[in-house]
Amino acid sequence: MTERQRSPEYLYRVAFEKLKACIESGELPPNTPLPAEKRLAAELGFSLGTVRHATQLLRDEGLVVTVPSKGTFVCESRAQPCGELHSRE
């Protein structure tokens, strides 16, 4: 069974794990903006809703923060809250 044939509930976890791996490996370094959700969906091969759910999980885990009108950014570390990231801009 391929990833695409599994339930949508599982697909957001796959997208989350892929993005988390990119963050933890340094492929997406701290303070770097994530690509737009539509672009991520196209690159990962998932629906926009699946990518949005995965992005929410990243926020919940403290891996990224979303700044209105600026984008979603990778946090420095989970130990260091990222709520003030870009707040001075």
C-alpha cells in the first residue's frame, strides 16, 4: 500500500514527519521561512488540507511559528520558545 492509498488521517502525519526531518537535519535551518503551504503541498504530493494539518502539528511541537502577513518560520530550538521570533519586525 502506498502513502497515497492510506487514510487522510495518516497522510498528515507523513507530511509532518517529512517536514520535521527537514528541520531536524538542518535542511530547513532556524529562522528560515517554510515555503508557502500551496508550494509545500505540490512538492510533497499532498493536499493543501493535509499540509495545513501537518504545519499545525509543527506549531504545536514548537518547531515553527507563524507570523501573520510574514509567513511560517523555523524556530531556534524546542527548548527556546519561538513566540518572540520576528516580533521586533
